[in-house]
Amino acid sequence: MEGYKLFLAFLASALLLGVLSVAFVLVWVLNYREGLGWNGDLPEFNWHPLLIITGFVFIQGIAIIVYRLPWTWKCSKFLMKLIHAGLHTVALTLAIISLVAVFDFHNFKKIPNMYSLHSWIGLTAVILYALQLVLGYMVYLLPFAPTSLRTAVMPIHTYSGLLIFGAGIATALMGITEKLFFALTEKTVPYSQSPKEAIFVNVLGVLIVAYGAVILWIATRPHWKRPLEHVFVTHQRIGEGFGEDDCHSPDLEFNSDAAARKRNPKSDETGQRSTM
């Protein structure tokens, strides 16, 4: 891999920033916001920021870059697809639970739902994320979609994934700011006077932005992409030739996966087949 040490530095930075973001939001709800619970009151609402930042920000970010981890390049592409889809499924599940918590809290407190920009963008992002995941399962995991469809959908799948990730970060930032405006009033210490909680949560926001920036940088560096040389190895093993133009096909790995499984059903289990 070109720039391997730099990649490791960015990866370590992403993991550190992501873990710190989750730790900060956990300290926030436990130390400043009455803890966690499931009783319709504020402790139930607190699951919302915790699960959103854990799932929709941290885990989703890791799912986006999982293909770029060089020590996974000897694994079968199908296994990596399962890991990629599994992480996204966990992230979506946590996001849905967080939505249940916030709607339940609003209904319990007689607070209107879906009136803020945060709620509009947040719910839209979760719905689009669910559609993206279902489309990914149907097109890339199930063996029914033709190669032409997979090739055509790939740029949309990649772009929409990054767009939804960015929307999730924007939603999280709007949400924590909105919460501070509601929680820090004249009855306590106003947000405008920068109490300790406000400073702490502002630092959380900076961590989230930094994490998103590092993930997007890793995900958009072409020289850190899973290399095409592994596709060459796959075709050599299954006895198939291909031309130079094939190397530029974003869906080449699907052909090699299907052919390899057909000619050697145990290749996925042994982990000896490598693809893009």
C-alpha cells in the first residue's frame, strides 16, 4: 500500500476520535443529564444522543472504511461484504432504537414531534440509510442482480453512503446544540455564559467533526483502495483471462466472486481467494 504508515496514522486517529466521541457523550448523559433509563423521562431520552453517536456516527464510519484495511485484503470479498453490511446493520439498529427513545420521551412529556430542522434531517437520514442498506443487500449480497446493474449502482451507492454519513454528523451537531439551548436556561446557567457542560459538549462536537473529516479522507483516497492486483490473482486461479479494460470496472470483483464460487465452492471458506 502506498503511504502505509500515513494510513495507519489516519486510522489510529479515526479510532481515537471515534472512541473519545462515544466516551464524551456517555460522560455527558451520566454526569450532566440524569443518566440512562427507559421510563419515558429524561434518562430514556439520553439513549438518543448516545446511540446516534455510537451507531450512526462511529460504527457507520468504521463500516465505510472497512474495505480499506490492508490486513483484510487477503480475505474473500464476500466476507468483507458481510462485515461491511453487518456493521451498517448494527448502526441502523442503534439509530432506530434511539428514535424510539426520543419519540417515546416526547409523547410522555407531551412535547410535539418533528418540528425542528434537526428532526427533519435526522429522520430523513435514517430513512435514506435504511433504503441504502436494503438496496445494498439486494444488489451486492444476493446473487440475483446482474453485473450491469451492480456496475451502474456502484457510484450512487458510494456517493449516497458518504452523503448520509455527512448528514448524520450534521444532525448530531444540531441535536447536541439544540439540547444545550433547551437544558441551559436562565434557571441554571445560560448557554451563552459557557458553563462547564456547554464547554464539554462543544468539545464533543469538535471531536465528531474531526472524526468525520478523518473518515472521509480515508474513504476518498484512491491509493488506499483495495487493490486490483487481487482481482488478477483471482482470475489466474480460476483460469479466466481478461483485458486491460476490465481492470477499470468497479464491479469486477462480483464476476470473480461468482466464478470462483462456481469453480471452487470451498474458496470462500479457505480464505485463499482475494479480490478487489
